[in-house]
Amino acid sequence: MKRIKDWLKVSLVGLITLSIAIISFAVGTGVNAAQTVDYTISKYQGTLTLEPANSDGTQRAIYEEAVDYDFSSTYNGQYLTLGQAGNTPEGFKIVNDPQIEVIRNGQQLATGDYQVSSTENSDALVTKVYNAGNAGDQVRLIARYELDQPLFAYRDSFVLNWVPISDWDETINNVSFKVVAPVADQKAQLAVHQGYFIKPVQINKAENVFSFNVPSITAGSDLALHGIWQASTFGGAVSDAPAYFDKFKATEAGITRRSQLMIFLYRELFPVIASILFVVSLAWLIYKLHQLKIKQLAPKNLRIYDLPDDTKPLLMASQVYSIDLDELSIAGKSRSLGFKDLVMATITDLIDRGALQLVDDKMLAQVADKANILSPAEKRLVAMIFNDQQQVTFENMFAGYQINQSLDKVAMQAAGVKAEESFNHQVKLLADEIRAELKAQGTTVFFRPLTSGEKFQLIFPMIMLGLAVGMFALVFAVLLAGGDQTPVAFIAVILAVLATISLLVVGFKFNKMRRDGLVTKAGVEKQAQWQGFRNMLKEIAHLDDDELAAIVLWNRYLVYATAFGLADEVLKLIKLKHINLTGNLSQTADGSYLPMYLALNYSLATTVTGFTTAASINTGSGGFGGGGGFSGGFGGGGGGAF
């Protein structure tokens, strides 16, 4: 049968690869692959103290962060970053380098016991503290920053729109935060945002102080602050600026609506739709595949003693099982009939028909006056085996595709590529000639192509199943990246894996149907006959003498036993029962057949391994390199250890 290009497999692989990439990216977000220091951050305290405006209109703040590190390995120090990127207020800057205090194991270090280095770039001020220590150390790092113009000034208010935490290398535990205003303000409001799927924190307000606690903030996650105070709290308004109180309320209301929408979409709607698509499409595919399969009525343990057909092994494989050599794995047995078994069965058949003969129990030779009985496919196979020689030792079959191991890497790779391409090309031509021979003979066709309707009834639900995979992967990625704490993300990734496996299995079956067609009722009956014959060969050692006496054409039995990978069982019985083979295969009775069979397996295996290994040799070197908040806040802050 004509081999159909497997475009569906490419689509499936692409979809699965995309899904895996999405999941892998989500899992990997914020993880520092190069992390070599083992530590945890057990506590984080942040305090932003806002000062009243000066007489010149400038306004300042002090930000103090205290970070507790618990080290499980040696370390060189710690680092902190404070961002100055994004939509910053006009005039915002970090004034000078931060003041640093280091407390190790409860003892404050003198300034001479550690070194501080600060580097300013376009995005952040990076401060490194060098205070090397050992596993078991507990280090508290305190940094005090002076900030110019941290607030946005409006006609009626001052607004904080800031992201103090964003780029930490490790999860921060036990986070507490305070925002201190100059005076109490009844209209002041503060909103804290971490993600659409994270439960809002409880904010406490006491006089002029907002405070809140967060159990943990995962590595790479944001903590954004959006606050507003009356202009009088800081000493006056900016007359030419717009009002902001109404916009603040609208912004927070919009964030709440988006959060509710995201929760509805990714925790409820998308998982439900994906689950329905998964269940319905898979159920339909199972039903349709079962409907297209014709049941085999013959019992599984049926044994048939007569050959169903005495045809060439390669023709039998193609006609009865829709198996062609170019569809098989050369190195192993990937389907019910193996490449090496079919090649050996063909050699056995050619010996029995007199086109080949065994010489001195160690060589295989062509019989010149029998060349005319060979079909085009058989001639091609013989040419591949003998490599333009009239006879060949068992070990040197397929010698034309063997690689000279003394070549240098470049030459060996070129030879390997050439040999592999030539071998596969010859096998492809051989399979085409088998199909042409079947067509010319007008033999019964045991497989029919899928109809357009049948293809649609399989492809459409497969697309729906693929869509379910994508939706599950998307739900998992979005929820994980958004810090969701419900089991929905975990369930989604499990269903994504199950749906992907289902899609692979169904895609494999569909691809096989596209390539081979659907077996007809006559084909099922013929396969049952051959399966019964195969069952008999498997049990041949247990047949009684009367059953063995009914077998006449032992030479033909050996041909098909070889095709089914059962030659060893038949040869052992022939030797045990002293059965005389007739015709040209009589030479095998003395034990020359099994060495030839083993030598062919070895020769094919080493030949294929040789040219595939040579073709994949790496002859060069290569490498690669690379280099806002919910309410539009600026800043960013991070840290870690080194």
C-alpha cells in the first residue's frame, strides 16, 4: 500500500511540545538555575515612612527593609536591589547608597567586618554585602534607603503606586509591611496586590499607619502597593494637577473586576470547557475506532496446520498485514513482523526456490541461471546483500553499507550519511516494487482507505482533544504564574497529561489507518488464518506425532516460521525428530541455517548501528548565549545570596 506522509504526527508533536513548553516555562518562572548557595528567607520586614513636603515642594521617604537569611551552606554574602524603573513620579530617585547593618547569629557586625558595594543601573540600585560565613548562620540584613519624590502629586491627593518586592531569588516567608504617613488621614486608603488568584491580604489601619502581613511571597512574584492620601496630609496640593481620588477608586474597582473575571475564567469556565471537550471527544473517538474495527470471530487459540497461502514473504506481509519494509524499524521489531525476519524469510524462500544456495556452511551464493525467476524487489534485495559479488560470507552480507572505522571524524560522518541515505532509499524502492507487484498480480485487496466522512469523524474530535490539551496547559500555566493556591492548577496539569497521552494513542491509531487503510472482512478472515498458522508454529514442539505427520511442506513452513520470528523452534524440532527437508533447503538440516540466521541479524545490526552512529558524529563545536504592577506601579525590589 502507498505510504502516506505523516502530517498529523507532526501536528501532534508540535502541539504536545508547545504544551510542555508552556508548563515548563510556568514551573521554571523565577527559579535561578545557577543557584549555588542554599538558604531560606525566614522573615522580611519592610517599613516605608513618608515625610511631609518641604517648603520647596519636594517630598521624601525612608524605606527600611530587614531580611532574615538562614543558610544551609557556606556563602560569600547577600545582595539587595531596589528598582527605579517603570512609571516613576517626576523627580523620583534613590538618594545615595543605602545604610547597611548586618547582624549574624544575634551579634551585630562592626562596619569593618563586612564590605558594601552599590552599583546603579538604569533599572535598579544593586547593593552587595560581603560577609562570608558558614552553614547554620542566621544573618539579618537591614538596609535604609532615602527616596526623593516617591509619591505622585495631584490637586486633591498624593498617591503611592509602588512595587517594593518583585525579583527575589527565593521565597520570602513571614512578610510584614508598614506604610507610615506624616499624620492620620481618615480618607487615606491602601490596596495591596499580589496576583489575580491570591487571596487579598487583611490591611490594618491605626492612626497614620497602614500595616499588613503576608505568609509568603514566592520567588519572582510581585507585591504592589497602591495608596492614596489627602493632599493636606503632606502639606498642600499641586494646583495645576488633576484630581485623583475618583480615578483611584475606579482603578481599584477595575482590578477587582479583572480579578473576579480571571478567577471565573481560569478556575471555573476554562477547566469545565476543557473537561467537557476531553471527555466528549475521547468518548466519541473510542466509539468510532471501535465501530471501524471489524471483530475477528475466530478463537484466539485457533491452530491451522495448512499454509493459508504459499506466497512470497514480502508479498504476504504487504497484502495481509499492510506491512512494508520501509515502514519497519531496521534495528528492531516494531510491529508484528520484523525487518530482519522478513529479509531472512526472503533469503530462505530464495534458497528453497533455487535462486540462492549455501556454500560450505558459511557462504551464500547466487545461482546464475536462476536470476530470471527473481522479481524486481527480490533482485534489489539480492543486490543489497551481495554488493555486486556472486557469493558472500554470512558475516559480510550488506557489506556495501558498512563503514570503515579507520576514517577520521569528518570522513566517517560523510560516509555514514551517504550509507544511511542509500540504504533507506533502496528499502523505499524495494517496498514500492512490492506494492507494484501486488497490483500487477491483481491479488485480493484486504484493506480499504478511510472515506472522507470517516476522516472527518476522527480528525474533528482529535482537534477538540488537542484544544482540551492546550486549555488545560494554559489554565495550569496562568494559575501557577498567578500564585493560585487552589488545587485547580494541579488537577489541570494531570488532565493535560492524560489528554496528551490519549491524543498520542488516538493519533497513532489514526495515522496507522491513514497509512494502511481499514482491514476488510476478507482481510480479517485472512489474518485469522495466518494467526492460526502462527499459533501452530508457536506450539509446534508440543504437537503429537500424528499432527506432525500431517505436515508435508516443511521447507515452506520454515520460510514462514522465519518471517514470524519462529525459525528457531522449527529447526529444533526438525533436528529432534530427524525430519528430512526436501529440495534446496535440505542443507539446513546439518545446522548451517541457524548460523546464517544469527549472522544476518548481527550483520544488519552492526551495519545499521555503524552508519547511524557515523552519521551522527559531531564534527564541530557550538554553543549558545543570551543575555508593572496591577495599577501600573513603578520600582521593583529583590535580593538573594551569593
